[in-house]
Amino acid sequence: MRITRSTTTTATTRRRASLLSGPAAATVLLTIGATITATAPQAPAADAAVAAAHDDFNGDGYPDAVVSAPGGTVSGQKGAGYVAVLYGSASGLSSSHRATFSMSTPGIPGLAQADDGFGQTTASGDLDGDGYADLVVGMPRRDIGTVADAGAAVVLWGSASGLRATGALWLQDSAPTTRGRFGLGLATGRFHASRTELALVSGNALQTFAFENTAGGYTFQATPVDWKWPEDFTPTGLTSGDYENNGSEDDLVLLGTFTIYETINPVETFGQARYLRGGSEGLTYARILRGGPVGASGDINGDGYADVVFGSPADSDDLNEVLVDGGTVDVFLGGPNGLGGPEADQHFDQTTIGASGDDKTGDRFGGSVSVADVNGDGYADAALSAPANDINSLTDPGTVWVMRGASGGLTPRGLASFSQSTPSVPGDNENGDWFGGAVRLIDANRDGKAELIASAPGEDTNDGAAWVFPGTSSGPAASGSWTFNGATLSAPSPDARFGETLAP
């Protein structure tokens, strides 16, 4: 069913209320059989380690960071892409303690192809229950045979020595379709109240994958989610968390946009999400949220329930009624009944958070979001970016802000701002840098104060780069910040768009 709108102007809030009622109909009938790959040694499982290992690939107790360069040239194939892993330690992240992976890495099935975009999407979690986090790398633009943009994903397994390509597992749709974009969104969680699974969304289906390491090698079972979104909803990604704090299973939020049509012409597009509850029978549809195509989960008000911070960087309204085209951020708080809805508990734009400058069409405020505790006060905070924010006379150099969590949710008090013009930050603002193209908060040295990683995939005419801001009791600091790129890691640099994705 396609939603249309007449030329008669109506109240936006009333119009949205009518759109946000009732679940979508139809059923997904996608199935994928179990697949076995090369034999890999088993490692002893420990329940505590499984619960703790989300992004610790080598099991040393320190979270690790993943930076993607989906535009990188690999084996002569432009845009084949690669990912770089920086391992955490007591002294934090270091560009010298790292590894890189691509479709040309021995052990990874297949060959590098032009425009694969290896690393365009990523997700981490302990999928095989051995106490080491694993990494899923998505390639939604990957061609499968003659089927263009069918999409695929690869699972890299963690070990005591870090991520390894040995036994890497290939995932794809059992019946690839043109522009199916398998793997356009990835997230991990205990969706069936058992050990960690992978949730994967393509252009037309959502499913979960359960993995097992057996004597014959790694196997998986894919389970389609028995629910389908309407045709005017476009999925863009996933985020997961225990929004009900039941301690037994995680829930999932399908990120995306919704478009209203006037006859056949799109006249309004805005962020919208779908909330699905986890349970013993798997994921089930709960409700619509007025969210966005970008989102991250964490407990920002310290009540024990995971919350979601959404970014809607490109809402548009051709009739210019009420939407802010510069981008918005919305917060939905978790509780005993999970995430509420359809409207947000908090709503922000650049003006309401007190950011310098004005909301401008095309700033893309909310373009990237990450949630973690930056100052050790027990409240998760949020890093928010406007990668197309103009500074002085420059176009799209980009800006990142950190908002503090508090008992009432996010607060503009103590707002911190970062760009390449911030004192002590290496580099200079330039046109088209897109600083804040991706952000991630990560406590890589486990001192209770998350560091900020911010990337600028447009740096040096799309070569890309990333910056690390150390964590302090006052939050991420410009003093002591450092930068790295593909060349720093002895990896392909030209047009790599290094940092376009930072693993959640």
C-alpha cells in the first residue's frame, strides 16, 4: 500500500498520527539453509565471557575498534573496500596494534570485486559462544554472479590472537535479487533468549542468524522474522538493546525512513523506525517509532533500561510545512513496557542543543550517533554529528558534539563541540571533509570514560581519516587527540573513504 497526500494542507502531527497506527501486514518467506565452511578449532565457552564479549576480539578485556574504508582499492579493484581493527589496551587504542581485512585476505571466501564496499556495514558480538567477539562485515552492493547489488556478508571469528580470516563464513540470500542489498543493516543480540545472534536486514526482509562451531566447522541457521514493512518504508539499519530490562532477551529497532506521496510524487520523507521485541519465539513486531534512519542504544538516564537515540539528518518536506531540513535528533526512553511511541520523549535540533551557528538545510545534524558513558558518572552520553555543517565560509567541513546523559535523558548542559578547528585537534577544516561522517564512543582502556572516535571520510578528496579523542573525567578531550588514515596503517588510501563506518 502506498500512502498518498492531497494538496490540501493538514496538521503534520495529525497526519503522522494516522500513519503511525497499526502494524504492517504481510509475511517474509525467506529461508536460508545451513552452510558449512572450513574446519576451525574449538575454544572453551564460558557464560560470563560470552555475556561480556561484544567488541573484544582477542579476549584481553579491552574493547577493540573497527574502522571501515569501503572505497579502498584492493587487488586493483576500485571500491572493493577493507576494514581495519585497532586493538584496545590499558593505554587505549594504537595504530600500531592493528590488523586489516578485505576480500583479498587469505581465508575469506570469494574475490575482491569493484564497488563491493567491504565494510559498508559492520556489527560485533560473540556469535559462536567461545568468549571472543566476532565481526560481521556487510557488502550490500556486492554483485552475486550476474545479479547486481544482491549483497553479501562475511563473519570473521575472534580468537586469543584477535580476529582471524581462517574459517570465515560467507552469508548471502538463498535467492539473490537485483538491488536486494543483503546486509544493509546488521546488529547482534540475544533475540531468542539464548546466546548472541545476528540480526540482518536486506532491502526486503529481516532475519536472524544463529551460529555454532562444531567438529565439522562453523554452521548457521537463518530464521525469517514473520513480519513485513509497508512499501513506503525504506530500511536503513539496525540497533539493539534490552529496552524492557528483562535480563533474558534483547530487542531490536529497525531504522529507516517513511515517504508520503502526492499521487506518484514524493512530497515528504522523514525518519521512522520499527520496534521488535525479543523472546523465546524470536523477534515480534511491537510498534512504530517516530525515529530515524540513524540510531544507537544505551542507558542514558541510568534507570537500567536501554534507550535509543535517533538521528534524522535529511528529513524533507517539499511543501515546507514544519520539518527542520537541517536534521534532528530524537530520544526514546526504555521502560517496563519497552520503548514508548509513536512520538519521542525528547526532540533536538542544532538550535535547541545550543550549538554554535544555525540550523541550515543540508547540515545533516544526526548524521551519526553513538552512545556510551564518557565521564564515568553512570549515565550514557551521546556523540552526535552534523558532517555537512558549514563553518565560517567553508562548506561541509563538519562538526561533532557530545551531549550528556542525566536522569531526565539527554541534556544540553555541558555540551562539548569538536571539529578540525578546535584547538589541539590535528588538521584543518576544509570543504567537503565531512568530519563526523561516523562517530563512535568506546572505552578502549577500560577506565570508565569512553574515548571519542570521529571520522572524516571526505578528508583529502575522499581518502578519509579518523581522530581519537581521549576520555577524561570531563568527557572526551581535544588535548592529546590524534589522527590516522589508510596510509598510517599501510593500507590503501586514495579515495578509500576511510572511516565511513565505525563498528557499533
